[in-house]
Amino acid sequence: MKTELINIGDEVVYIPKHLLVGEKSQMVKDENLGVVTSKNDTYIFVRYNGNTGSQATRPEDLYTLKNRPDLIEKLK
């Protein structure tokens, strides 16, 4: 995704490019779900499931969960 399309508070999933061509069941793991806490021109900072701090993540490896209520529920 483009940095400008991601907002603080968005629920996202991290899927690195190498998994996009692999087994579909490996794409979405609970630990790859998170909430955007901040961003800058280069990175999106995401607090991933089970972590207390945020991690810098490349925006092109993030996908929003707006249309995935089943995954959003796992973040609560």
C-alpha cells in the first residue's frame, strides 16, 4: 500500500512479498495482524498482535483489514 493510504489506527496485516506466491494458508498469521500507531515518509509503525511496542514496516507489505471482520476480531 502507499503510505498516504494508511492512517493511524488502521488495522492491518503484514504480508511480505515472498509469501504472496506461496501457500495461501501461510499468508495471514495472527502475529502478522496489527494496528498502525504512527508513520513517516518511509515506514509505517505497527503494533503487532502480542507485542507492546511498534515495529517499522514497509508500506508495500501492509494490507488493510477493512473488509475482513474475521481478522479484525483477532486483534481485540
